[in-house]
Amino acid sequence: MPVEFHQKSGEFHLYNDEISYIMEILENGHLGHVYFGKRLRDREGFRYLTEYAARDMAACPFEGRRDFSLEHLKQEYPAFGTGDTRYPAFEIEREDGSRVVDFRYLGHHIYQGKKKLEGLPAVYVEDEAEAWTLEVTLEDQAVSARIVLSYSIFRDYPAIARSARFVCEGEETVTILNGMSGCLDLPDKEYEMLELAGTWARERHIHKRELTYGIQGVYSMRGCSSHQFNPFLGLKRKETTESAGEALGFSLVYSGDFLAQVEVDNFDVTRVVMGIHPNEFRWELGPGEAFQTPEMVMVYSDKGLNGMSQAFHGLYRTRLARGVWRDRERPILINNWEATYFDFNEEKILEIASKAQELGIELFVLDDGWFGKRNWDDSSLGDWYPNLEKLPEGITGLARKIQDMGLKFGLWFEPEMTNKDSDLFRAHPDWVLADIRRPYSHGRNQYVLDFSKEEVVDCVYRQMKKILEEAPVSYVKWDMNRSFSEVFSNGKDRSWQGKVRHKYMLGVYSLYERLTREFPEILFESCASGGARFDPGMLYYAPQAWTSDDTDAVERIKIQYGTSMVYPVSSMGSHVSAVPNHQVFRNTSLDTRANVAYFGTFGYELDITKLTEEEQEKIKEQVAFMKQHRRLIQQGRFYRLKSPFEGNYAAWMVVAEDGSEALLAYFRMMQPPQGKFERLYLTGLEEEEEYEIKEQAGAGEEFGRHYGDELMYAGFSVSDFSSGLGRKAYELQGDYFSRLYHLRKMDSNN
Ligand code: DGJ
């Protein structure tokens, strides 16, 4: 059984083929942490790994004993004020203001499978044999509260999902001031911390820093997981590369405020905590009530960062994303945003759609500007009925016409927002998430709706449902374009105010849940001013997300490379857009734009009616190429090969699960004068197998047949002058150059 409890020693051991997670009941009844890493043989007696020390100034709970101090012991879910002076996993306050707690082991429960988290997104199993769960209950008798720590280990992934549930058992109200999803104490600090950081139009760039004493971490207090930081944190050994070495990944299945923090104490012990950000969080728990934290997923890899990422990709693509679209090839779409912005009418839309249909595109997405009186960003959010001046036959009429052309129809919403110039705001000025007794800020001329209130969510739900029922809508893009500012829930009492940021997220999740359940065939794509809510929480409801508003191919190489640290290719919305690019005004070839966008859900976002015949022909070819290869791209095993954060080049590849084929992408930012020889060391191939290599979407050059071992160990040359392309090679060179190669295993039919 992959979860063992060794009664005599009080040790728990969770393991699968790749990893082990060990904890123990400490002498004072608290839960201690022993080990997380490569799989160990199960046995009783890992307690020798628990290190004690009598250190000056340390607080010790046992009279006459100086070597037992929580300040120096590794713990599972530590509290503050118990001697441990490091950052705690939780903090609760009693009615009299006391924050002193003493949570001890009460019992545990082991079962096959994994339970749902009510109202929250979480990794799931389809068959109970896919995971085992251990729930350990801790109790503080004086407070009459319990904490249930849940750990699920997966059969097929080196991953453990954790969360905590607080239950108020007594007569007294307890207030949770901080409730992290999990904590991990590691025995040394010889790690580099990886974070995905950025801002609008440059989301999820990979940043690396050596751990040092004190606190370091990432967070959001913006109401969404944010452009600035992602709810992910990685720890890698200095020598770990993409393909070898140890790496730990921590990912929070949540879309709101979060904290992901590493603390190194002065004895080099590293503590990771992750959960809802405690800022403005104050959750009163009355008698009989419970509070469930979001889920945190921890991955251990000894196969480098690619090993860590592939575990997240597999788990999140197949056991976090849900619904019929989870396993389907994603439709190639055209979105009108960068083609028209707010300036369109039915005629223009139909013109684009008709051209799209000619080129083989499958889905037309109508973006912002179709509702209320919306011709700019200062009006109508919240009024989800069609603007009949622009679209005389409404959404239903337009959608039908597009459907008759043989395309599917998709529609943009921004459900969580309103403008002051809207019928919704005029009717309910107190529905904004702001203290309306005083001035409050706008963001992009809009205001956040108070989704902590059920009636607000219901009103938006009714409007969306009406449109989705009446019109043949196959896809919804759910946007969210501003951060929170003066958060206050009007008309609610003091205790509500401490809950409002999390209740807002629960409101968003409940609306997603209702709509996805009622419209199971609709493909949802989440979006937040580009990629401000590209997180695992959203993936549970929407299997794809708009990666960034930056559609420039060169910038996208970095954004998609960074995003792939955690998120699968199938989740990354990626479009070919116009040149000069609208965000960075750069010119790149249509080939390079597509070569980047292929590694995602793929689509177009430009006025294709304005393209030359030659460009339209090329798009036809690109669409056909993507149709042929999208299963491989979206469901294959993705490997990062060369980081755009480290030089002038980038490369990645995707290998089919059955190994029959692969696609290799190589990108060069600047053309070097007399470039040096460039060799890529491929990965994920079978040493003994022979592969036929052809260049795709370029000159179509054949690169002969090579064995897996040659390609992985001797390498594959992508040098400027060794390709044998002759004159053509010069024509194809220049800045922002890219190549795509298809590898076919010789005994396969692909
Ligand atoms: C921000 C999104 O990221 C864009 O793609 C677009 O939908 C605009 N909002 C529309 O307002």
C-alpha cells in the first residue's frame, strides 16, 4: 500500500514508484516532517533523521529537557508561538485574543482515491486506484478546534496534493488569521529558487536566485493570481539543468491572492509555505463551521526541470482540466480583437469570418465590444445583451450566420466587472467591491463587482445563460481586466469583510461551475488582461487560457517557455498576429509567428482580409499543418532544450507519448555575423530507433535518417551554413529566424 502508518514509531510513509514523503508524530504530539524526495524502501525507523539540538534562547516544552524545541524541529504544519519563531503555516485567534495553540495528533484515515474539495478547484482521479489519500487530524482541546491535513499521492506522477481543513468543534468562535495550504521543511538551503515573474505583456519570465537567510518569495495581493507573479515556486540544486538533477515544484491551485514563500533559518533549514495570502484575510469560524484551504501540489523530480514540468503537465492536463475539451484537439480560431478592437459591425465580422472559413480556420471568436453601448472601455460592462446598432440581428443572428458558413462561434465576456456607465451599475451602485461612502479607484475605467455576494453572481449568471442558450455559442473567452483596490463589501458586517477576497474567488468558481456544467460542450478560455490569471485554479474550469496580450513572436518565445515550467502546451492560448506587432511594434516573418504559436492552442488575431494572396496561401498551409500535428503538440511530452533567457537562441521539442514522432522548434533572435556552429541535443527519443527528419513550414529540406542516440548525444546541427540549403539558406536568414523539424520514427506510420 502506498500509504503506510508504522504504529510503533508513529511514522507515516507515502510513496509511489518515484517519490517518498515521510512524517512522524513528534514526542509532544505535533506532526513532524522527515523526508520528501526520491523513493525510499519502506520500513519502520526513519526517526534517526529527526535532528535535535540544545540551542541557546530556544523555547522548550518539556521541563528538564533542552534539546526538544519546535524552533529547530522540522514540522508539517507549524504554528507560531509554540517555540517556533519561523513563519507559521497557520495562525488562529480565540475570542479572548489568545493566539496560543497546541494542535496534537488525534487520529488518521487512509483511503484509496481522492475527495473533491467543495467549491474549490482541485486535482481529481477518475479511478480510485490512481491515488491514495492520508488525512491526519490534529486537535487542540483547549480551543476545541481541529485541523485535518490531507495528503494525496498519485500512482502515475511524482506528486503530492495537500490541503488543510479547519473545523470549529466547540462553542467558541475561532478566527483564522492565516491558513496556508501546506508547509515543507527541508534539511538544507543549497537551492536556487525559481519564480515566474513579469508584468502585462511579459508574463512568467523565469527568474532564478540563490536562497539566502531570511524570507524570499512571491505573492499576489491584487485579487487575481496576477501578471507579476505566478502561484508557483521551484527549488533546484545549483547543478540541476533542464534534463538532469533534483528539482522541487510547488504550485497552488488557486486564482486569487496567494503567498509562496521560502524562509531559510540560521541553521540552513529551508521552509516553504504556500497558500492564500494572509493580508486582509480573517476568517471567523463559528461553532460547527469548517474552512477548507485551496490545494497545493508538490512535485519532486530527479530528472531535471523538464522532469518536474512534465509531472505538472501530465497531472494538470489530464487530472485538473475537466470536461469534453480536456482530451480533444483544440479548434483553430480567429479572434477579432487585434483586427478591429471596438470598431466593427456585422458586415466586417462576417467578412473576416468568411475569409477565415476559406483558409480552413474552425472557430470565429467575437471579442470585446458586442454588448450594451460598448464602443470604448468606459461603458456597458455588466449589460450582457447585444448592441443592435453594431449587430442588428444580435448575437443569435450573427452566430447563426457564422455557423452557416461552417465555422463555430465564440464570444467574449468579462463577467466580474462593471462600468459606471451601465444599466447594471445604475441599478446597483452598491454591487461594486469598494467602500462606496468614499472615492474609489477605477482600473481601465471599470469596477470590480462584488462576487462575494450571491445575488451579484446570480445576476451575471442569468444574463450569460440567456445568451448561451439562445445563440449557438461553442466557445467563451472569460476576461478579467483589473486588480482589486479599495476592497469592501457594502452592507455586510465586519466578519464578512475578512472573508470577502476569498469569497470573491468562491463566487467566480461557482459561476464557472454552473456554466460549465450547464453548457458542457462549450470550450472555455480564461483570460485576465492577457495572462494575469494563468493559474491551476482556472485550468480546472477552462482547459485553456490566454497566455499574454503580447502576441509578438519573439516575446512569446520567452512567455511560453516560462509558462511551460508548470502549464501544459494544451493550456496556452497562442495566436499569430499582424506586423508590425501591436505591443512591441516588431516585424517578424509569418513563418516565425506561426512556429511559436503552434506550441499552444493556435489561432489568428489580425485582419486576414487585408493580407496578400501569398500570405493567405501561407496561412492555409499553416492551418493544414496544425490540423495534422496538433494532437502531437497538445498532448505530447514537452521538453525545453535551450532557454531564451540565457542567450540568442531557444529550442524546445515535443515527443508523442508513443514515441512515434516528434516536433523540434529552433528559434534565433538576432542574426549573428558569421554565426558559430549550433548543435541541439535532442531528448526524449529512443536510443535504438531510427528517425527520419524533415524540415517543416520552411524549405522542406530532408535531413536524412538518424538514430536516437546520435540525435541525443552527438546532437543535431542547426548551424546557418551546414544545412546544405545553398542560396535558399541566405534568403531564409535574418533576425527572428526559426525552424521546425518533424521527426518520424522509422517503423511508425505517421
Ligand atoms: C484583454 C484581453 O487580454 C484581450 O485579449 C482582449 O480580450 C481585451 N481584454 C478586450 O477588452
